[in-house]
Amino acid sequence: MKKHLLPLLLCLLFLIGTSQDKRKYNGVIKSAFHIHDTASVYKSSLYAAKILEEVAEEFPEEWLANYWAAYIYTQLSLYPDRPKNAGEIVPINAQKNMTIAMDRYKGDSSRIVSNLHALQSFVYSVHTWYPEFKDEAESYREKSRESGKEALKHNPDNPIMYVLMGISKLSSDKLDDVVAGRALLYRARTLFKEVSEHPAFTMHWNENWLRFRWLKYADTRLAEITN
């Protein structure tokens, strides 16, 4: 083999290996996402989170698996069959994965940075759901607000934040708040629809919230407050 071809071959082999690794990593994320998305019991979603944590250990330069693991951990408390010690499992593991994801991301995409802060804001707020963190609840609320501000600073038109902000306004008894909250949710739906990627790669963890509950609830709240 000619000497000048050897570096080219080595480079090609490296690129092929890297491509195969990336396909494996993305394939695991899609599988775990599907398991969680179709789960009906606590153990199924916990299994999805564990799969993501395992592949994250195998690919220490990647961050998306930890991002989704953080989100899935926040959802474990919603299952009726959750264990009694969910308050010890959910917030701690959600924050652990969130910290890893933020530390690992080295890019400069304002969209990604904004989405990371948006999920961090939610993870902080999840701590306030549990009595184990009642003494620190106000501190976590403040951290959640600050992370939300960071998310909007990097992307003022972030649909993830629009969902969180819209939901928070629907509990108000003021017409202006309910109208604003509903508008934010419908704006979020429009922005979500503009993205054609597989859901596992959009980072849009609360997109399904609109379809399952919140758009219908926003319409209901508006009807209630105007009657």
C-alpha cells in the first residue's frame, strides 16, 4: 500500500467506527424514549431511565441520554405504583443526570443551551413536590425561576418554556392570565410542529403534555372564566 494512502485509510476507518457508535447511541435513545412513552407502570419508565444511564456511561462525551434520563426521573412520581421512597429516588437522580448533561454539552447552540436550562428549571421545581425537601422548597423555587430566565435569555421563543409558563397561568382567576396562558400553549404547539426530527432528538420533553391534557384544559378554563 502506498504510504500516502495509509493515513487516509486510518481516517476512513475512524469515521466508520464513529458513525457506527453514533448510530448505536441514537438507537438506544430512541428505544428508551419509546419504552417511556408507552409505559403504563413505574418499573417500565425506571427501566428506560436505567438504559439511558448505561449508554451514557458507555459514551461519556455525549449528553442527550442524560438529558432524557433526567426528564424520565421527574415523571416516575406520577405512577400510582411508585414506591414509597420515590421522594428519595426521583429528585436526586433527576438532578444527577441533569448536572451531567449540562457539564457534557460543549457546544454553542443557543437552542440547546436554552432547552437544557428549561429542563433544569423543571427539575428544580420537582424537588418541591416532595416532603423530603420541604425545608428547601423556597430555595428550589428560586433556582427554578433563575433557570427559567436563563432558558428564555438564550431562546426567548422556547416552546418548552411557553408550556411551563402557560400552565402556571391557567390556575389564575384573572381572565387576562388565563387568556395569556392559553395563548402560550397554542404558540408552543405551533413551534413544536415546525420541528420534523424524531421526538427523541428534539429535546421537547413536554410536547406531549399539550395533547394529553393541557390544550383541552386551557379551553375549559377559558370557558369557565368567561361564563
